[in-house]
Amino acid sequence: MKYEMLYLIDSSIAEDAREALIAKFEGLVASLGGKVLSTDKWGVKKLAYPIDYKSDAFYVLMTFEADGSSIKELDRVCGITDGVLRRMITKAN
């Protein structure tokens, strides 16, 4: 199954730490038996509303293939990772 995960990283995090977070999620998909198809870094954009008193965030869209059982684990790990403000995983066509 093909999925997309859009996640927002705190824009105040250093660039190397941000790259480490992106690599962590790509590695997690691979370790769960999935395959990352693409990772689009959209850069820092203004948020529609403040999240944790922040007005902007670094947007990342990761497209990947995985089975449904691994989605729950990816969502859980993303939810407890410091620096991730929001995440959303959807099925892609």
C-alpha cells in the first residue's frame, strides 16, 4: 500500500538535527519492512494557527510503501519524537 506522511518539524531546530529526524523516519519505514519512494522538503512555512506558541514550521512530505500494520508504529514514534509539531499519514493513490 502507498502512503504519504506530512509532518511539521519545529523550525527552531538546527539543520543537522532536522536532517537527523528526517533520516530517522526514513529508517523507521525501512526497518518496518517498507520502502521510501520520495522525501520532499518543503521548507519553513507559516502555520495557519499557532502550535505550541510557534507561528512557522519546517514541512516534510514523505511518500512510502508499507503494510497497514506498520502505520500505527510509525504514527506512535512520530508522536513521541521531540521537535515534531504535527503529523498526518494518509493513503496515496
